[in-house]
Amino acid sequence: MSELTQKNDDASRQLVVFSLGNEEYGLPIRSVQEVIRYQQPRAVASSDTTLLGVINLRGRIVPVHDVRAVLGVKSTGEGDGEKIVLINVGNTMAGVVVDDVSEVLTVNTSEFEDLPASGNPIVEGVVKSGERLIILLDPAALTGLAGGEAGEVAVA
């Protein structure tokens, strides 16, 4: 990677912006593998209350989570427009159900702020983009919900 590209990467980041209820959330684009139409996950026994079940994605079993309750967002019910955002961190993949995916947004790193009072392990911070507040989620915590560090926090 050239020095110029590196400097540009440090100055801005791209986010996949999606909605849950009336709120906007974002994930770094580098952690989003793809967005697929909602498909009903097959139920599996789990102590993780966010786990809806698993889907078969081209031969790979992927856990699918609904994080609305963890984020304090009321469920709108199963709408036709729901999507599953597939997140890939390292060798771990997970899906997160969202109401809709709106855009890929490029933001300056100066627009990022921590949310120390949140206390929620899946919330990384907030992005102030113009008049918009986009809650930035932690992809590592989301992929860890079904068995990693975040899963242990949620179960404990």
C-alpha cells in the first residue's frame, strides 16, 4: 500500500449504513462480506438470546442474530424488506438482521466519537455526519456473540 493511500485511509473510512427501527447504525465496510435478503434461520438451542438460528450460506453454517433488544430498539416485526448483513472478522462470520441497508457512506475520522457511557459491548462509538448520528457497531463483538468473548459477556 502506498503512503498516499495509507494517509487517505487514516483520514476517512467507509461505513455500511443500515436501519433498525428509526435509528441508523453503521459497520466498517471492510468487515461486511455481503448483504442478503432475509431468510428464516433454522432454530438452534442457545443461551444467547440474540441468536435467531443459523443459515446455510453456500455450504457454510452462519449464525444469525437480532440485536434489537441489546440496542434497545423495538422490533418492527418481520417485514418484507428485512436483510441480513453478513459480517466477517478473521475466520468468524455472523449475520445480523436489519430493517434496511441505506448506503455506503464515506466519513472523516474526525467525525467519530467514543460512547464511554454506553456500556454496550457491541457499540463502538458514534459518527456525527452533518445532522445525522450513526451508531457505529463493533464487528468483532457481533461475530463473537455466538461463542467468542462477547458471547461470554452476554451469557455470564
